[in-house]
Amino acid sequence: MAGNAVEKRTGTEVSYSNGVDPHDEPSAEWGWHGGFPKATQGAGWFTVFALLVMLIGNHESNTENIWLVGTAIAIACGLVYDLKRRRTAWRQN
């Protein structure tokens, strides 16, 4: 076992100190189990920026612009919600 996942054997049962069962999450069996919160936020904001940069160009109608702006707004709302959820997650414990 690597990382924080420490295997404890009691009889025939195996429990893991990090609370993740490898049957539910296969990556926990080989060690690391987590996410990239800063990289996810960075990639999300880069995507919003890239969508808005695509507004510059030769468009026949505004349909493309509506979809680009709508998608950028939807992603930005999701990113703001994620930031808010992460900041207030400690209050739920």
C-alpha cells in the first residue's frame, strides 16, 4: 500500500484507514485516491477564456455567439459553484 491507505486486517475483513474501499474505488488499491482541485479550476477558467476568444472571427449569424457565450456562462457558473462548495465544505462536518 502507498500513500495514506493503510491496510488493517482483522480476521477475514480488511479495512482501510482512509475510508475508501478498493471495491468501490479501484484506484484506492494501488495507493493514490484524490483529485486535482487547482488544476480543475485552472482548466475550467482556461476553457471559459478560450470560448470567449472564439467570439472573434467571421460569423455569418449570432447563433454561434449565443452558443459560445451560453456555454462559457454555464462553465463559469459551475466553477463558481465549485469554489463556493469547497470553501463551505468544512461547515457541513
